[in-house]
Amino acid sequence: MGFRSERLASSAMPGQFLMLRVDSNSKDPLLRRPFSIHEKSDDNRLTILYKVVGQGTSLFSTLKEDDSISVIGPLGNGFSLPHPEERAILVAGGMGIAPLFFLAQALSRAQKRHMKMLLGFPTSQEVVLADQLKDLGVNLSLATEDGSLGFRGLVTDLFDQSIDQESEAKPIIYACGPRPMIKKIVNKAMTFNLKCFVSMEGFMACGLGICLGCAIKAAQGKEKVYYYVCQDGPVFSAEMIDWEVM
Amino acid sequence: MAASPDLSVDIGGLRIKNPVIAASGTFGYGTKLITFYDPSLLGAIIVKGLSLRPIPGNPPPRTAETPCGLLNSIGLANIGIDAFIDEKLPSLDTIRTPIITNIYGRTIEEYGELAKRIEKVDGISAIEINISCPNVDKGGMVFGTDPDTAAMVTDQVARNTTKPVIVKLTPNVTDITVIARAVESAGAQALSVTNTFLGMSVDVATRRPKLANIVGGLSGPAIKPMALYLVYKVVAAVSIPVIGVGGIIDYHDALEFLLVGARAIQVGTANFINPRAAIEIVQGLNDFCVRENVSNIVQIIGSVVTE
């Protein structure tokens, strides 16, 4: 789903998110829903990627062209971009592709760099955006759990293989997806001492740093006990987070 | 009708320019929503509940949505009274509306100590005592469900401050008027009715409660009829002002509370959904008074027709 807004599009950075609401008078669903910005086009259009899973997202599918929607954003910190000499590996599981697509788009536009992306989906029917990523010049590898397309297995297995084959030059890792997937990626990246950024989700009521709902446990020795996904993230350097409790 | 209506009200010795107050825990430390509007336009701001020492809060998940409601178990995460006074309060200098601190202690003595520290600070206009948080294992709601301890906490705060003392009550009791009268006798100058209702929600797929703390407090439109009823009951039971709070989303909701006798209202969960909710309610009340030829909002308060 996309919408035009010059104000939003002019400042939106990869990794940032929006709080959306279809009907401003709705009491059920009550809260806004957070979505990563998935794409920014030249005509001030921002796109989000969604899968109908509940009340909020099923309302999205009823929208028609020229309907309006209430948006707060862009929110959160966004990805730190790699230095030009660093190689990037982007790893996405399922809908985790959303913020990483925007990152791939930004990296390919700005730096024309070699970029590797690993994508995992349950089946070939659910694969999205593969062609668009290839158009961006991304070196793409796909995994499906049922083997209907690409590598048979999880994207984390693909990532393990990929890291094991790496030469001495250390890539920087960007990951987004379900928590168990992110946890495995982080584990591997830390074992190989790789810089790793993850885009996290958290239950949040406001997205503005006031409800304090989206707490995420900080690693031992950090100044804080909890970080908040909406204001300290949603992108975190992997070493900031306590993965034991994830 | 030429002049704009007088929206000002008096809550326990504190004069506020309109009856719309930002509820504790939904407005940060006062400046978070400044990009959306000037908080000076509100009647008052109640900042996030403060304790003597910082509290990190409960493990996540801390919030879950339920039909028309928000279930939370934040666990009073806060930076502590000293950090608030030293680091946050100076930046509230430019806000031209009363700042009220909500305080939470694990013991009765801690409430007294908090009142002492606040007493020395000019930038704080009143104290709201939290004896109603359902999400902490010591203090909080434990103090608010027993009339004797509720009165002891109130007394402890009142004897350590000259600022107006507001007590925020819990709905999770058999008869809220018993607690209301007990804290009134102990020196409360106003009451906030009500804090969240205990509730829970379970994910049937994982068979786990949706909150890590298992239970939490329910807020939002789902609780409005119950909160309204409690305000109606408490107003009849005490002679101090009652501030209505619970599920107020728009000025219509606010009017309902004023009509049953609330002297002012607090906007809470609505701030999360529409950051401009509170200021839109101020505007809505103003426009309502203009339309209905009400020159002073006090004329509305308690004017519900029941015969």
C-alpha cells in the first residue's frame, strides 16, 4: 500500500517506521499499527508492505485509490549505512523484507555497490519483490522452507553457508524477520565477529516514546535495563540487546 | 454570545484554565508531544508516575490490544524523582500550565519522602498520589484497596506538603466510595477516578497470556461506562472535587463525565492514538459551550438530568 506525502517522503530514511490508522474515529481496532517504510519513490510516494493478519491489516485491503489514511512518522532511528569499502549482506525472513528493500534501494542508488541479499519464505507463492531486487542489481539468494523455489530450508541455513564461504573481508550484516530467525543470524554474526544491525518489532501503543510498551531488554553492562523499540530503535546494533531473553 | 466561554475550574485549590488534564503515563515527562501542539493550552499535565529510585519496568510484552481497549503492564518504569527534578523539570519551564507529579512508593514512608522532595520545588503545582497501579508487586494498588492504608498514605503526603493533594483511586474494590471517603478524611483535596481495571488476555495459539506479567490494567473506551459510573458514585459520596478519567477519547466523552459531576477530566490512552486528542477536547468543549450558550463550564458540571 502506498501513499503520497511530500513532508513524510522528504525525511524518510531506510529502517524508519510509520504509525498508521485507517479510520480516525475507530474504537475497534483502537490503536495505530507500526509499519516499516518499504519503499520511497521519486514522486513522494511511500509504500508499506503488509500481509492481512488481523483487524488492522484487513481494513487496509478495503482502501481504494485516493482514500486518505492517518499517518504519524517517520519514526525511529533508521539503519546506519555501511562505509563505501564495506560489503553488505541483507538477510530477510518473510515480511522482514520490508525495511531491507528500502535499504537495498538506498544503497544501490547512493553507492552502486555490490550487495548480497538472502531472502527466506515458507513457499514460492509467498515470495515477493525478488524481481525488483534483481533490477536493483542485488545478488539475490532465495530459500523456501518447502523447497519450491531456491534453496530448500531456512534463510538462516543459507546465511550460515554464505558466512562459511566468506573470504577474509568482513561483511556488515543487516537483518529483519521473525525473532527466532534474527536470533540465529545474530548468533552467527557474533561468532564471526561481524558488525550486525537488526530491525526489531515490539508491541507498542503510541510509537512516540510515551507508552513505554515496546521495551526490549538491553545487554548486560549497558547503561539502561530496557531499550524502547520506537525511540532507541527499531534498528539496533546486535550487541546492544540481551539475546538470552529473546 | 460574544465573549468566549469561561472553561476554568478549581480542583482542590488549584485553578486550571480548562478542565482537560493529560493523564499520568500517557504524556511522558511533559514535552514528548510538543511537536503536535503547545501543551500550555491544556488545563494541566500529570507526568509519568515517579518513585524515589528509578524503576526499569516489567519484562515485555507490556501491552496488548483488546476490543476498544488497551491492556498494559508497564510496571511504573520511570527515571526517579531526583532525575525528574534535575533533568526534566527545567525543560518544562516554558510550559505555561500546572505540572502535577504522580508519585508511587513501595512503603508509606516513601510516599512521605517523595512529598518532601516535591514540596521544595516551585515548578510542581500539585501531587497526585498513585495508590492504584495494578502492575507492581509492592505498594501501588495494595495501598488503594484498603481504606485504612489508603488514608495513611494520604495523610503521610498531606503532612509533608502544602501543595494540593489529589488521590488516584483504583476501581478494583468492592465499594470505591469507602476508599474515597477515607482519603478525603485523611486530607485529600481532590480525587482522580479511576485508574485501570485489572484484566488479562490470552493468545490461544501459544496458550500464553499476552502480557509477560500475565495480568495488567485495562484502559480505553472499553472502560468508559464503568469509569463514568464510579465517578457518578464518588461525586455523591464526597465533597471534594472529582477528576474523571477512563476511556475519554473525544469531547463528548468529556462532557459525559462533567455532566455526572466531574470537576475536570483526564485524557490518557487517547494520547497514544491521536497525539492531539487532549487539545481537540479543549477545543470541542469550548465550541460546545459556544453552541449551547454556556458562558461558564461550571454550569455543565453535575447537571445531568435524572428525574
